[in-house]
Amino acid sequence: MISRARLVPTPLVRPVDRAGVDSIIAALRAGEWSPGSRFVKREGDRWVWLGELPASAGGAGLVIKGRPRGGLGMLPDRHAVKQAIGAARLRRIGVATSEPIALLDVRLESGAAERWLILNALPGDTLANTLARGGRTHAQDAALAQRAGALVRTLHEAGLFNRDHKASNLIVTPAGAIGVVDTVAIRRRRSVSTRRRMLVSMCKELTGIGALPRRTQLLRCLRAASDDARADWRAIALLMRDAGDTTPRVDPLPEA
């Protein structure tokens, strides 16, 4: 529970809806979350919460990224700025993403000070969860593979590179599109090798959770991502051979 929160002026993507933020703060103070709201990631003293406020509090699906507030709280928040810039870059090329809403300085009832970045949740499930869950037809698997590869191509041809292009950072929306969350790692690409690095990031995590698709679907993904799928296959196979232990440091799958 939070005892008080202060809106910090931050160069987010769009002007802050102060009334909307105030209603979110009030709901957070009251602990008003719909069933199923939960922490989706904890790593040390940093965490990510995915939840939905009830209809009485606006019914918004939200992601909150929390971390301790350091002693340089008056300086621009680099993490929030990078998140906003990355989201803007993706929006310009038509890739679905979570949009930053506000940055809050929060004082917990325990006395601890945290900084919370609040974003609109991108509806759907992660690509990692989707593949690990199974239960799809061959046609559905083929469509997922093609769209995952097409996303890599879209980013690459737009001159962008996602340094954290893990399957757990990709969202399969109800409409079947694949969007990107955690946009802090969206960068301008500086070489053609970044396409392969994005593909390897997906392969490493999916291997580590035991959800790597079959060879036919991997080839389908590569063909959608590149005009030189054979060369990419050879290069990625070598990189994966030398990858070592691919077990994720933080398990991206929800608890059973």
C-alpha cells in the first residue's frame, strides 16, 4: 500500500492526463485491483505488476514497473525517458506497444521510497507463455512463426534494434498481432547483424523454458525475417551452440 504519491514531470510520449492519473493513484491507495492482477516479474528490488482496475476505478489495464528511488530523484529519469522514446519509435512504424502514462514517486507505508512507471497494458499474452502452453493447430503455429519473423524484419528495415527481444517481451494480442513491451531497449541499429541478434534472443529464452518451436516453424520464422534465411540459419545455429546455459535468470512463465 502507498501512503502518498507525487506526479513527477517527465517527457513522456503524450501530455499527462492529470485527472486520470489522480484516479489511478486513488485506486492504488485503496488497493483496488480486479482478480488476476499479479506480479509478473521480481528481480531483486525491482518488479513488474500487471493488473486491471475495476470498473469503479476506470477499468484500465495497467503495467507498473517499480524500483527503489535513488538519491538523484531530481534528475530526469533515464529509464522512463528510454521507455517513452522506444514506445514512440515503435508507434511510428505501426508496432503495438505499451504506452507510458505517468511516472510517480511513491512513499510506501513501510517508509521506503520507490519510483513507479505506469503504462497502459497491451492486451494479450506473452509469446513465451503462448508457445509454452501449447494446444494450437499447425496453422496457428505457422501464423505465429510468420508474425514473429515479420516483426523482426519490420524493426530491422525501419533501422531499429531491440536489444532485449525475448519472447517474454513480445505480446500476442487477441487479434493475433505481435507487439513489443519493455521498450527501454529499442535502439537505432548500427549493423545488419542486429537482425540475427534479435532472433537469437528469442531462441535462447524459448530453449531455456523448453518451448522452442519445431524446425519447420523456425525456418518459417527466418524466412519471414530475412531474405537470406539459409545464411541466418547457419549463423544462428553457431551462436546457439556457443550459448551455454540458456535457463532464464528470472522465470518468464507464470506460476502454475
